[in-house]
Amino acid sequence: MQTKIYFWVGALVFLLFLSGPILAQNVQVTGTITDENGMPIPGAAVLIKGTSNGTAADIDGKYTISASADQTLQFSFIGYKTTEVLVGNQTTIDVALTPDVSDLEEVVVVGYGSVKKSQLTGAISSVSSKEITDQPITDARQALQGRSSGVDVTSPGSKPGAAPQVRIRGRRSFNASNEPLYVVDGIPIAGGINDINPNDITSMEILKDASATAIYGSRGANGVVLVTTKRGTTGKTVVSLDSYYGFNESLGTIEVFNGPEFAEYKRESRRATGNYPEGPATQEADEALFEPVELEGIAAGRTTDYVGALTRTGAIQSHQLSVSGGSEKTQFFVSGGFFQDKGVVINQDYTRYNFRANVDHKINDKIRFGTSTLVSYSERNGENFNPIGGAMQENPLGKPYDEDGNLIFLPTSDGLRTNPLAEIVPGAIIDLTKRYRIFNSIYAEWKIIDGLTYRVNFGPDITIDRNGRFTGSQTNSRRGGDPIGSVNEDFRFNYTLENIITYDRTFGEDHTFKFTGLQSIQKDNLEETFLSVQGIPAESQSYNRLGDASQITGANTNLTQWTLLSFMGRLNYNFKGKYLITGTLRADGSSKFGENNKFSYFPSVAVGWNISDEPFFKASETFDQLKLRVSYGSIGNQAIDPYQTQPLLGRSTYAYENSPAFGYGPNTIGNPDLRWETSTTLNTGLDFSLIAGRISGSLEYYVTTTKDLLAPQPLPNSIGFGGYTTNVGKTQNRGVELTINSVNIDNSNFTWTTDFIFNRNREEILELPNGDDISAGRFVGEALTVFYDYKKIGIWQTDQADIAESYEDNVGEIRIEDINNDGQINADDRQILGSAVPDFVLGMTNRFSYKNIDLSFFIYGRFGSMIRSRFHDQFNGLYGRYNNLAVDYWTPNNPTNEFPRPNQNQESPKYASSMSYFDGTFIKVRNINVGYNFPDKIAGKIGMSSLRLYSSIQQPFIFAEYRTKHKGIDPEVYLDGDQGAGAGEVNANISPAVTSFTFGINAKF
């Protein structure tokens, strides 16, 4: 939880506790007050117990007070539990306050500032450092799943280094990005946050409604995630070690036929065409069907498990050492980290090295400056390496090695299926991405006069990605052909420069105004270089000497630039802390749009009412706090590729006097009238705390309508262009969000708390220019993406032969619903089957502590969605050539309605896609964590100020019909097509879901 607030809060608390005389002739006690993350708490109160004498901490959390040895000091702050310390003979007392999770007065980060939660008018939720580091994660975004209402996070499979997909309050756009904006230490970034070590993060705040996101204008159209990293504190230097090591095991595998099952399946595919005798198998018939190596396998009962040979027990580890501290003028936080995830699929791994230096320096009482610097280097192996699918199709009767242990490249005579184990021979396939990242957030702040502050932020961000790929001759894609290789390099330089002025003033005792003005510019420069070749002379060169290859198959460079210029003004007003108003106006100008619509303006307004502060509510014995919020505003979206407004040329080849030549002609149609996508949101929220803080939370209802959607519009091929980008249609998201935090038990030895979130979002297309667009899969009244296909209602049975024949089908084939009852199955019988958008999402975290032992577990579930399992069509051909999913197929003696009869004359069953749609509902136990905190005396004896040992299990259980009934693994899917997987699809080459077991240590010195 972020604790940095405006100094005037400290001043008010200071006046409150100085209402009595200070005792004379007492000892001077000094110290620093920090939060649970070591961050200073400006304005924290220090009171001599039993008196009205006290003081308040300054901007750095430091305090000084006079007290006698027999007196007790009480340390308190809004949102934290009070701590008491006996003075005794101490002259320095440093205190770390513990958060009061039920208190609505906690301080949260908002754009360009922070505010007490009771004064908040926008829809904002927070995820603390504790929740981020509860489980071993590669990317901090994974910690948002199930912990923040309105935030839908999906992480299918277990491929190391894969980024999760985040959607805040649903999707709004067809073609423009639905990804939220990430702001790190005040700087909006373009390169993602996957390079940031999660252990360096203090908190993440999610801005959801128009009032909260409007200050970021077009960049905040899909919500904003504010990431705040750790900073140093005044006082003793603290050295922290956070380390864990663990291993991963596959949570299951997709079942395919074993050797005997494959043999019978191959026989049945021939029985269906009359090429194998009905009845039990015979040796004579088998010898006519199977090749010698298969007959040998049948005789030996052989089953070659190719998938098992491609997988292993994975390993995961993370080690971070940090040093923090500082003087009154300079504070620092420095950390170095190492993370490695070796996936369960061989040749897939991810390694990251991090260095961070956050420094703050106060020149005088007026001027301070600081920087947050991140340097990161990572290596990712196997981003595009997907061997599982090929291994699943390989004939299990084949022989992968000869008698001498040498790999057999063709286990059977089928030339299209090579040995999957050849893919993992060292050097056969290389897919390595190296990534370098330097990100800075540099600021300087000048307190011009009391209440008036000027701040400048500068955020340079440099990212270099280099992907090298090599595929050797003895692989399935080359099958003995020339080796190929490629190198793709991206160099991105993005910077943000912001000028911010803040004026904070209280008139009398009742009226408080705060104005924030902003001028900002962000510029992005992306340079790309690509080279691919064929015929690399020595495979040991891989992709390192592409100039030696015999043929260049592709070469190109590219430059993409865009600029965003913005102005923003925000005014906050509150009357007696009870009535709150926030008004924001943002103007954005984007180079991605033409002169006609380059600038657009996005206003918002929000009001809040602290009902619990009203005199008529004071007598309530149930509610401690109750606040009503309403906001309304508009935000733009410009997240499309640059140059869509301009007509571009393309190169073509032609013959010039019998010689090849190049020419250039129109390639795309520009649209100078392209304009901003605009989302307008109405949000109503209720924040509450009751039963002496035992239960707290919030309830939200919102409606977001998006118009002028940026999307490609197809054109007739006869005009020579496929289409152009324009503004079409309208969408809407309506939803309910509920967050409840409860303190179930809280006594001296045992505590039990629960955090619960519920999301329901209804995604709908309201308008399309020409009604339903079947070719694009868009339908008015439905979600942005749906599954539109034939509906399988069973398998044609023997007693239905005549009806099947009338539909030009055969017994044993898939039966499709004839929705218009016209006696034939054609395109008109396709229907909307469902959507990957869930009906609702639940998340629940329970935390227990007994003396020095702590235990937590986290459960997450998605309900009511549909998924498309690509395993069930791509690896379910049922034609007897390649291995197949171990499905319950139809035969005359097994009249099932699950899957059709194998048939060697059909490379894929008729209406095969209808077999791949399933209920995507699941419940996952995401994390179980148990730890032991050593008593301070024991930790002190070994030179530590604190020591905790812990162990955790990640994703031990997945409860889903897709697993239990349909033999799938993990029904978690991306909402939008991403990272090689289609929208709502279980990728047929996805790395299997895993269970992780980790053991770790948290130590401070």
C-alpha cells in the first residue's frame, strides 16, 4: 500500500496533537516511522500515552519528542494499527506500523499524486507488495489475477517468459489495443513491465473508471495500472535477502492412443472403407495393413511416449539482494536480482537479471530530485519452439532409437512424420531472444510557496530485442533440406517529458481545493532489422554467420515513429471532507491521426459523499464509514499502428524488356478522416466499513459505451485493395464489481482474514455499419468475439441411416443441428455457440497466523465461458494415419455420441470443428503458502533483524469439466488472440499447465 501523501495532512495531525503543553526536562526521543515496506509515513502521529502531548512525522517520516523514561509513546496513522513503545532508556525509537486492512482512510496512489481513500471519487483498487510476492511469478501482472475486482488476467499454459493478458472491465475495441496503460514511478511506458522484478514493487493501483483514468487521456482508455517501486528511508541501512528455489511438474498431459489402441484405431479406419475385415484382428490382415516396424511394435506391445520424452521436471528460482537506507537529505534503495524458469518442455526457459537504483535527494526545504533506474537483461529460449503437437501425432508403434542407441530420424516409413526427439538434439533448433532494457524515471520538484509545487518528470526508456532462430536439416520442418536461419532486431527508444504544477489550498476550515495542471509529450521510435537465409554451410554456425548462406530469403529494415502531445487540468474540491468533487479535462494530439482529427478533448467529473460523516448517521452502530461515488466521463483510444491515415506505396516486380525489374505503386488506402475511438463511462460506487472495521469493501456498477471503433473495413478485391482502416460501430460494457475484506478472527495469538472479489461484465456490440458481419465474426447484441459454427448434437446411429442419408451423411458421422429445418446442412445452419467472455469471475484469499506461523491460500475461478480446444480438431483427424487423441469413437459395437467413426478416406471428419467447443468454467487453487517467522531474539543471535522461512505450492488443483470429462488440461485462455493462440482457444501446441513447489527465505540484516 502506497503511503506517500501530501504534507498538509501531516500539518493537520501535528496541530491536533499539540493541543497540550510539552513536559519539560524530558529526554529527547527521535526516530523514523515507516510502513510495512520500509517507506516513510509523513504525518504519522506520535502521542505520549495518557496525555494530549504529541507531534507528527515530517515528510521523511522523522519525528522528535520529549518524554520521560516511564512514559509510553503511541504511534498511529490513518490506515494503520496503533503501536505502543515504552521509552525506558532509549533515545532513538524507530517504528514500522502495521496496516489496518479494514480502514477506509488508507492512502492510495492516483495519477500524479495520492489521496486518502475516504477522499477518493474514482474507481481504484490496490494490490500490495504482500500479494505480489505471495507466489513465485515471472511477471507482476500475474499477481493481479483474482485480487483486483474488474481486472481479468489470463495466463494459459506454462511457457517460460510468456506475458499474461490483462483486460480491465472487458474489451472495447475490435482492432485497436485493449491493453491497459502501465505507469511506472509516474512515467507511462510503452515497453511493458515484464522486465521489472516483482520484488521491487511496493504496490500496484488499478484505475478503472473515467474519472480515475481521464488524467491519462487516450493512453488510459483501457484502464491504467500504476506501479510504484520501493524507495529508501531515513535511518539505519537495511540489507534484505529474498530467495526461493522450486521445481515444476506437469499437471497432466493430453491423452493419445497407446500402441495397442493405435493399432485398433488404424484397423477401424479401414473397416469403415471395407479395406479391413470386420470382426477381430487377424495376423494375415495386419500384415497387409501394417509395415514391419509396426508389426514388431504390435508383437512387443510397444508404446513409444514421445510427449514424455520431450518433457522434464522444470525448475524455478529467484534471488534478490537489496540495500536501503539514507540520511535526512538522501535516501536510497538498491537491488540486484536473478530469476530463472526452466520449463517442463525441454529447450524452453527464461532467465532475467535485474539491477535497480532508486535515489531521492533533498537539496533544501524547497527543492528535491530523484531517479528510479532499472537495468534488465533477459534470455528466453523456445518462444516459438512448440514440439508437443508433433509428438502427439507420432506413431506410438514406431521405434525412436536403434539397437546402438542412435536416433532414428524416420521411426516409420511416413515421410511427413519425423522423429520428434530430433527436435531436441542440441543445436538442431535454436530460438533465442535476448532483451536489454534501461528505464529511468527522473524527477525534480520545487516547492515554490506553501501549497504551490512544480515538478518535472523525464522518462527515457530504451529496449533492444534480438531474436535469433536456426532450424537444422534433421528436423521435421526441413526433413533433410538445407538449414535455415534468421535474425530479427528491434531497437526502441521511447521517452516521456512532463511538466506538472500543483496548487493545494484550504480556505477556512471547510473548503479544500487542489489543482493539478499537466503538459506532456511522449515520443516513440522503433527501428527494425530482419534477415533470413537458407543453405547455411555448417550447422554449428547456427544464425551467427548468415552471410555465408547460399540464399537470402528475406531482408528488410523499418522505422516506425509516433508522438503524443497532451494537456490536462484537474480540480479536486471537498467541503468538510464530506462532499467531494473532481473535474478533469484532457486534450490529446496524436501523430497517428490526420490533420482533420489530430486533437481530441476528454472531460470527466466525479462526486463523492461521505455519508458516515453526516450528523444523522453518527448514531449508526453498524457502519463505521459509508461513501457514495458517482463519475461520468470520456476517454479516447489511439492504440493503432501509425500511418493508417496515409496512402502508402508498395514494391512490385515486373518484366522490363525480358529482364526482371522492380516498380512501386499504391499499396494501401489512407483515411485522413480517421478519428479517435471514444469510450464514455458512467460509474457508481459505494465504499463501506462496518462492525468496527471487521468488514470493509466496495460495490461498483458501471456502463461504458465506446463509439467510432477503429477497425479494418473490407473492400471488393476488384478495386485492388483488401480494405482500409476506418471508424465503425459501437460497443458497450456493463458490469458489477464487489470487493469484501473481512477480519474474521483477531486476537493476541490467532488471526484470520479473507479478501473476496466478484466481477461480472456484459460485453456487447451495439451497432455495426451494415448489421451483422459474419465474415469478421461480429454480431449485434453479442460479445466482441464469439464462436460461430455448426452445433454437434451427436453421432448418426444405425437406426438413423435413412435420415442421415437425406442429409448426405453416413452412419457413424457427426450429426449437426438443422436450425432452419430445411432438410440440409449448409452455412445457414451455423449459429452462435458461445463466447470466451465469462459470466462472472471470483477470487478469494484467506490468511491465517498463529503466533509465528502464517498460512494463506488463494482460489480463483471463471464461470460460464466457452473455449475452443484446438487439441480436439488439429489432433483428432481420425483417419488412421497419425496418432490421435484417445477419444471414445463410434463403431458398430460402440454406438457412442461423442466422436465419429475413424475413416481413412477423410483426412478430417465432416464438420470436424464442431467437436472442439467446451465449457470453459474452472476453479483453480492458485497458491498455498505456509511460513514461519523466527522470534526477534533468535534472528538477532544470527545477525539478522528478521527471518522468515516459507514453502508454497502453486496451482496444485484445477477443477474443470474440460479436465475430468474431456481429458484436457487447462481451460484458461486469452480473451483476445495473443502470443500464437486465437481468441478463446486452447492452443494445440501450448506447454502443459504445471504445479510448482517452492522453498524460500526472507531475511533482513
